[in-house]
Amino acid sequence: MRVYRGRVGGLLIVVCIACVGYLAWQASVKQTGLEEKQSVADVRPQVEQGSHTQKDNPMAESPTNTSKIEHADDSNFRQQVLEADGPVLVDFYADWCGPCRMLGPVLEELARENPGARIVKVDVDRSPNASVEYKIEAIPALRLFRDGKVVSQFDGLASKAELRSMLGL
């Protein structure tokens, strides 16, 4: 009977964690305004008229256009992170993770403000070998690498001040 209660309790904990993750993801979607982004159809007339400046077009400042963050996977992790000159902040994340989605804009802002900072994102679902090697058990997981070794780590949602401290900025 005791084993049965333990399994039910464990299942209850997993369900609670999933609910919290979902709620955090919903909050990040609302916070970043993903549901209210301007559509391509709305932007096309601006482009055709030549009136598409950074100020007029909210999509011009998308992370893909201005991002200084690199992405790595199992095939290029050694080259991107372990063999890199200087410190590299690695964010182990997943697309479905609410806190990871909340951390994304903070990392983008940090990268824009500090062009010398090297930030690399690793999707744990697409890079299982790196995730296992560095014992990533919860995400987001931040690891600071220097000369191919982890010199600092932080698990969970970090503030910009904590990230600056990790990088020594």
C-alpha cells in the first residue's frame, strides 16, 4: 500500500509541475505579445510603399535579425563551446519550456548590450549527448564554459543581473 501511495504522489507532483510550466509559458506568451504580432499581410503595404523603417515596422526588431546568440547541437558543440576563445555562456533549453521562453528575451538583450559576450543556446531535445554529458536535469540550465570546462552554473530562470555576474560584466 505504501508503494502505491508513493506512485500516486509522484504522479501528482509531475502533473503539478506540468501545470506550472504551462502557466509560465502562457504568461510569457502574453508578456512578449506573441499573440498580437503584426502579420505579413499588414507589413506588405508598408514595404511596397517604401515606408518600412525600424520605427514603423515592429517586426524589424525580431531576434532573428539582431540576435548575437549562436545555436549549437551535438555535432558542433565542441567547436562552438569547448574550443572557443574566452568564456561562453551556454543556455540548455527546450522550445516547449515556459521558463526557457521567458529567459530568451533576457539573453537577447544581454547579447545586444554586451557584444563581446558569447552566448550559445543548446536545445536539449535536439542535443541529447551534450545534455547528458553536462548532467542537465532541469531547464533552463546555464553553464559558463572557459577553456572547455564548466566554471559556473545556474539552474532555473536567471535575471539579467545574475547573467552579467556569471559573465563577469
